[in-house]
Amino acid sequence: FAVAATGRSRVLNGFRSRTREPRRRLLLPVHTPPDFAPKHVLPADLPDSALVFPYVGAQLVTRGEEKPSVLTLGELRTARLEGVAHYLGELGGVPSLAIGLPEGTTLGGELRASGLRSLFFRLDDDLLALAALGFQIVEWDRTHRCCGRCGTPTQHTPGDRARVCPSCGLVAYPRV
């Protein structure tokens, strides 16, 4: 075969064919907000104004449909939703945490569960970045309950965001 590239067309054995240019995707990077201070040790007392990113499976629970907003800890307590909490840190001095709610959790009132992609351009970029971080940590905790090497249930490491196997010593950290 003789192939010669000529601009957007190519010649293959004397026949000209049109090549398709690769599609360009719109990539929107999500960056850690500049006023975010990451932390992993959950404080003893959190105010009701703390930001909460609760997840049911892979879906973030928000308030409202047209213009969704992130819940506060007070609203989560009022809705009587409980789960495994992971402290993310402080956004502009406001504590924030991600919570993994049990599968099948019933949401009432204005609460809606949505995938993160559907919240692009509808949720503030800083909050979306923290929601993505929160999802990664909640999902890591859910999928690393047992050791990947020997199958023994893992334990949380005090003072660190890690799970350790008491049997073989394997330490698992979240990929964020």
C-alpha cells in the first residue's frame, strides 16, 4: 500500500479518502479550591453550619432540583440521615465532611440524589471539587473494607487516612 497524507485527505493506492479528525473533548479540570485546608481527623464538635457531601452509592445528595445546593450538617440531622463520616477539611474556615449513606436510603422533601457529572455548571466549582474529593474518599472506604492481599477485614488507622490489615500489615490509602 502506498499512503501519502495530504492535509485533511489521504491518498491510498491512488484513491483519495477523507480522514476524520479526532474529536476534541471539552475537558474541564476540577481543582482544589485555594481557600481549602485539607484535614482528616474529625473534630469532636462540628457546628450545624458544616458543609456535608452525603452519598448514596455514587450519587451526591443535594437540596433542590433546578439550582441544587450542598447540605449542611444541621439539615442532615433534621432529615435524620446517618452514615460513615469522613472529615475533608475546611473551605474558607467552614468545616466540610463527606458521608457514605447506606444503600437504599430513602430521601424525603427537597433532597435529591444526582451523579456528579449532572451537577457540572449547576453547582459552584469549589463545592463540586470538594464533592469529587468526598466521593473518592467515601468510595475508597467502601471498597477497602477487606484486605486486597489476604481478605481479612481492615481497620482504620488512628491519626491517618488509611486502612490497615491486622493480619498481613497491608496499608491502603485513598487515591485522590
